[in-house]
Amino acid sequence: MTNDRIKVELEDLSEVKKRLDITISADVVAELVKDAYKDVRANASIAGFRKGSVPLNIIKTRFADHVHDEVVKKLIEQAYPHALQQKELSPIDAPNIDLKGVKFDEGKEFSFSAVVEVTPNVEISGYRGMELTRKDIEVTDKDVEEALDNLREHKAQFKEVKRAAKDGDLVVVDFEGFMDGKPIKHGKSENYPIVIGEKSLLPGFDEALKGASKDDEKETDIKFPENYSEEALRGKTGTFKIKVKSVRVKTVPKIDDEGFLKAVECKTAPELKERMAAELKSVKEAQDKERLKNEILDKLISSQSFAVPEAMVNRYLSATLSNILSSMKQGGGNIEDRGLSPDDLKAKYRKVAERQVREDILLDSISLQEKLEITDEEVNAAVKQLAESRGVTFEALMSRIHQENAMDVVKDGIKHEKVFDIILAESKSAK
């Protein structure tokens, strides 16, 4: 469709919302109408006529509405992309088409409007040489000792003992909760491990197991906290029937224990301490980089004022809510159990979604200004690192990325990290 056969006018409704008023010449309309009737006539089956020989006036009488609908559809399909190209627009979502309430006329030009949202054009300056709060990264002997203690605790073994349970023991139980004689929803479990003193379940539950031995059966009343996840149970007291399956004592290995060192793939305790110190420094540096990245984003957002496209906000909001609902479902719960509705969740996380959109627009804008490019090697390295962190193979994750058409997400993440690296490399230490 050439420019002399289509007229496009652009109106700025806002910084991110544009309206295209599109008019297609009558000769284009006539050509499509003629072709549409020709196709219908070739395939129409009407009693008394051979296929392809039905008079055009009869075709028009019977199929005019169908032809008009098809022609309108084709006109929009052909003209809309042309209008975008002519006005150099890249919409972020499907258009809102308005036919303006005008009845289609085979002999006249056809007009419609399309309202689209676009990413705002943001020109950013001052990000090079940004003042940031720098902190010295230090790993102390105390940090190393605490990390080693945590590692030893993680490698601890629980061995069954024939005695009453006490603080620090792991007790394996079957239990079921009742309220007013009726079973509590999600209040039943088998072979549930509880470490006495860790208070990982309801307040007072592990205390009730002190002094219990294998095969003991007991009942205990437990009061649900006022902030309990299920609103109907808050502040109420339930009765729990408990059967002790086993009592196990925790054995924590010493740092120079041969089996422990072998399990952590070190030959000596000093070697392990040295490795732990290096890992802690790496972790602290990564944590500090995340802090600095948030500081960068805060400064960029506070220095730039621009509108955010509603479609992008809704996209992020939808993804966030989907993840939340999925996590709840996996845990056996739902939002109703927490006294919430979908609208409550949308209201709660809307500002989070808006913030995420602003961050992406700013980072994308700097990426464009810096003309950043991503190589296949960088993509492969990023996917490999992500696969290792998730405990899956590189091939499996790459396959999933392609299946979900998420390669742009991966590349954007790499570009954003490059933007942070540029800003960090040229930043100044705030006084």
C-alpha cells in the first residue's frame, strides 16, 4: 500500500499514548471489495445455480455483510503496519481499534483510528561520574568462624536414640489438628521433622514434645498467632493429636574431622578456612554490588520524570501475581485463606510493577545511548551460570528459553548488567 493511497495523521494523546487516524482511498476499498465478492462467488453454493455462476446481485444480497466484515479486517491488517512504519512507531502492545461508528460503504474511502502505547523517549545524562556510597569490603575472623559453624551445622547428622526428647533433638512426628472437634484444613502431616528449640512450627508445638519418646501419643492445645496466614484461625486454640515416630540426636562434625573435610572437598582445616574467606568476600562483594545497583536506580529514577505505559505495568503486574498465586498453590493455600482478593493483590503490587517498568526503561535508554551489543558467547555464559544456580543442564535451560521466546529477556538482563558496570566503573565516591 503506497503513501498516495493511505493518509495517516498522528496525535499525541500523552508521552506514551498515540492515536493514528488512518484513511484508505476509495480505489483500494473497491479493489478489495471486488476481490472479496469474486472469492465468495467462486465458492458459494446456492440452489438453482452452478458453483461460480451465481449472479453478482444475488451474491451481494446474501453475502454483503460477510464481505464487508472481511474487507474491513483486511483493510486494517494492511493499513495499520503501514501507518506504524510511516510514523516510525513501535507499539508495546496490540492497538485499540476504533471504527468511529461509520457504516462501511463499498464506494467510499475507509477510515479508522488506532490508539497505541509506546515506550517514552528518555534522554539520560549525568550517569557517568555518578556519586555513590562506597563501602570497604572486609572479611573478619569472626565471619569465617560463623560460616564454618554454619557449614558444620549443615553437615550435621541425626542419629536415632532410645531416650526422651530434649532441646536440640530432632523429633519425627505424625500430627493432626482439630478445631471444635473438626479437622483443621492443611492441619495434618506425616513424618514431619521438628527440632526442639527452633520453633519452626506453631508457638509451643516443639515445647510439647520435650520428654516424649518413640511411639508416644499425646494431645496438646496450641493457640494460633494473631498474624496467622489463615484468617479464620487467628487467635483461636486448636487441639493437636501427635504420635512420635522417632527421636534423633544431632551430631555436629569437628572442623578437622576427616569425613567432614572429605565431604567439603578440602584436605586440611586451614585450606577450608582460606576457601571460606574467599567465598565470603565474593558474597559480600556481590551483595554490595546489589546495594550499589539499587542506589544507582534510585538516583536515576529521582532525576528523570516520565510517564510509564499502562500496558507494560499491567504485564509486570500480571507476571508478579501469577508467581505469587503459583507459590501459594504449591504450598496448598490460596489468597482467600489470607483474606485477600485479586484486586487486593493488584493494589498491593502495582507500585512495585511501576517501579520495575521505570527501571527497565531507564536501563534500556542508557543501553541504546551506549550502543551496547550482546554476543552469543555472552548469552551462553549467562545461561550457563543461571543453569548452574538452578541445578539444571545448560541444554535444558536453553531449550526452555527458546520455547518461551525469552531470549530477549536474557539479552536485556546482560545489557542492563553492562550499564551498571559502566556506571560503577566511572562513579565517584560520595563524601
